[in-house]
Amino acid sequence: MLPVNGKGARRVDDRRVLSGIVHALQSGGRWGDCPAVYGPKKTLYNRFVRWAERGIWEGIFSALAGAEGVPDRLFIDSTCIKAHRTAGGAKGGLANGIGRTRGGRNSKVHAICDVKGRPHVLMITPGNVHDMRVAKQCIAAIPPSAELVGDKGYCSNDLRAWLEERGTQVVIPPKRNRRIQHPFDAKIYKQRNITERMFCRLKDWRRVATRFDRNIKNFMATIAIAATVIWWL
């Protein structure tokens, strides 16, 4: 803590606060359980929530992820996140990104990453939302890439035509029941497990692997902070 003026007012050490926020998100513990070395627990929580509400955490991630431009080859996929009981009860229903599936209440994280497994786009939807419903929205968040790799869940004539209009080569295997079996580069497609490894690293953070936050902005901030620390700092 550093003095600011003669009246005894003090300023919080930002580095300690940020370290405390990262500790809480990595460990998955309660905010009140953070070690005292990081400062007042209320300060940690308030800083996290206020910056999440203002979109600062997402802004930091977007600025760092976009600093190197658009890679030639991108990969798109999604993963389900189990919602803890404490994540329920928020106003807004599906607007908070929690939906009922066969496995219970889940959120889904959609991501686009590069060949190094670094995410460039992150989006949250309820767990019962199909990938195709938000595929264009995710892809349109960044300028066109030379190639886009995805699994069969993204096999759609509409999406293929839209990507080709953007000048992007489609590397998506066709579903077996399709009349027209579109060709794709199988060698490039073998690299698609990059997205799986990316999600595994994200879920090493306990508050990403299990959603505790009711508010979708707080959960999006959690994912943005995790991605920023893991890949972009």
C-alpha cells in the first residue's frame, strides 16, 4: 500500500491486485480464501467485477491477440463448460449463457485459434446452442484468413459459400450423408487437434473448467484473463 496524500489516503498496489485475481481464477477458490499477501479480498473481487462490467479484460485480450495480424490458417471449435450450482439464479436466463443439455446445465465456449494454439476469438453461448448458429459471428470477428479448419459440425453449404466469398479456403470434412462430398485437405485437417489442446490448457484454470459466475460478463472476463496470461503475456 502506498500513501497518496497527507490525509492518509492510500492507493492499492495494482500488481498485487492483478496477481490476486489470477490466483483466484487459477485455483478456483472463493475470493475470501485468497492469501492476505494479495491485499483485501473485497478489493480483488470489486476490481475483477468492475473491469468485467466495463469490458476491460476482454479489451486487453483483443488488443494482444490482434497485435500480430490475422494468421493464414485458423481453427474453429467449441467446448462445453459445466455450470456449478452457484452459477444459477441470475436474472436474464439464457442471456447469461447457461442452457440445459443432457449432461445438465452447461455453457459453451466457442473459439478460433491459430497454428500455435493461441485463441484469437472467444465467445460464450448456452450449452444447448449448436455451433453453426454462431459460426459466422465468430469468424466475422476477425478479418478473413487464407484457410479455416473445422470438424464436420461446421459442414454447411451456406457457411462454405460465405467463406469462399471471403477468400478463405474451407478445410472441413463433409458429413457422410451428404450427396456432394466436398473435397478437403486431409493433411491440414490432421492439425485440428490444436483446438483440443488449447481448450485443455484453458481448463487447467479451475474457474474456466467449472463455471461459478452467474453473470456472463464475469465468466467471459475469466476466460479472457486466462487466455491472456497463458498465451499473450
